[in-house]
Amino acid sequence: MIPEILDHAKTTMEKTQSSLAQEFAGVRTGRATGAIFDRVVVDAYGSEMPLNQLANVKTPDAQTVVIEPWDKTTLGAIERAILQSDLGLSPNNDGILIRIPFPPLTEERRAELFKLCKGYAEDAKIAIRNIRRDANQKIDRLKTSKEIGEDEAFTAQDEVQKITDTAIKKIDDALAVKEKDIMEI
């Protein structure tokens, strides 16, 4: 019973970490990257579709992203979706493909992006702590119902804390890497 609780807690914490990594990928840095368009949804063919299912997203240089749709009739819809997104980018549609210049970030904008990333990291830490609380409550219920002894419960909760500490350290490390990426000129 306890191994299942520990496995579930560890797996859920890993999902939280990968979700944070996706959030971080969506925060643009000074370099152009196609990853920030992963969450852009385009209204095409009568339904909403992710941008990466409608076009190739390439980065020919550090300051430009090129979006080349497979069907040229979706150019306008892709351009509208990018303009309506919260990315703050200005696409240039030439009738064949869309070029998106990435202006260099100001120091103020870098600080805003880092603050946003800190918020994402804090949300992930809160989720990790909630997972820890749930696992500890399950262990307490097992102890209360006399399915496990006090020593076993203490050992299990200690293991939950070790898993939690590892997950939070990984979040802090990911934030430090993202901070370096954002603040790098």
C-alpha cells in the first residue's frame, strides 16, 4: 500500500515538473524559438487547431521565426491567432509565409518575464506541497485504521518528504536556468 502511495506522489510531482517546463518554454527570451508557438491555437477549417499542426515553425536566425503553412489559405488565420495571443509579437505576412521578428528585450521586460517565471515556479511548488499533503493524509489514514504501524508511517512520511525535497530542488534548478536564459543579453 505504501509503495503505491509513494509511486503516485512521485509520478504526480514529475508531471508537475514537466508542466512547469512547458510553461517555461512558452516564455520568450531574447532569442527566437518556435517553442513559444506551441500554445497558439488557430481557427482553421471550422475548428480550433494547434499552430504546429498547420505549419512548419522554423528559426533561421536568433532574431526571427518563420512560419510556413502547408496550406496557404490558412495564412490569415495563423496571423490573426498570433496577433490575438499574449505573445506581443508582430507577424509579417508576405502571402507565402509569415516572418516574426523578435525584438531585443529591454531590461524592464526581462525583469517582468523573470517575475512571471517565478510565479510559475511558485505555483509548481504549491502543487508539489499539495501532493505531499495528500500522500501524508493517506499514510495517516492507514495508521489510524491500524493497517500500518507508527514506525512504518513515520518512515513512509519521511520518504514522501525526501521525494518532495527532490522535486522542489528540480523546480529551483529549472528556475535558475530560465533566469540565466532570460537575463542573458
